[in-house]
Amino acid sequence: MTSGDSAFSGVAEPLLKVSRLTAHYDRIEVLHGVDFTVESGQFVALIGANGAGKTTLMRVLSGVHRSSAGEILFADQPIQSLSAHRRVDRGICQSPEGSQVFGPISVEDNILQYPARRLPSS
């Protein structure tokens, strides 16, 4: 779908669009041309086997690990060159798995500890 098609159909651009994303650890390519979109208000689960690249994908999206190629658009703005703290300013962050970030509180309460961020106005 092109942006022109989107305007005629009344469908907004995706909140997150990842195109041809690759990432490496040294010479080893661990993400191989990843493509997906996430619409505003959509819930998404990332599921895969150990070593499939789930953590690397999340690290790249949050800016903790650099992509090797491809494009990441958030609210129709490219973010792949932004540092992790600049992505947090836009509301993108990674919550570490396995350990409790703020002691023995629920996942929901952990998430609510992050200040509310507004999306860039379009």
C-alpha cells in the first residue's frame, strides 16, 4: 500500500513500520530483512525460538543496538539514527525481561512507572 492508497482508503499510516531491517553481532547477521507494521492501538506479541532474534529486534527498536540496514519509522518519522534516549523521548523503550525493574510490583505497575509520552503531532 502506498501513502496515496492510504489517503483514499481512510486508513492511517502505521504507528511503527519496519522495512528490510538487518542487524549484526560482529560478522554474524542475526536479523535478516525483517518487515512488519504495528497500527496505533494494536497489541503485538513477538514469539520465537531461542536464538531467533527476538531480543536483538527489541534492542534495535529501542536503540540499544544499531541496525546494519533497513528502515524504522515511528509515527511516520525515521528513528534508526536516533540514540536510545532520543527514542525514549518519543515513547519507545525496552523493559528488561526476567528481572523485576522496580521490585515486587506487577508488570502493569512497572509500565506505569514510565512517564506518559505524547506522539509527535502530525
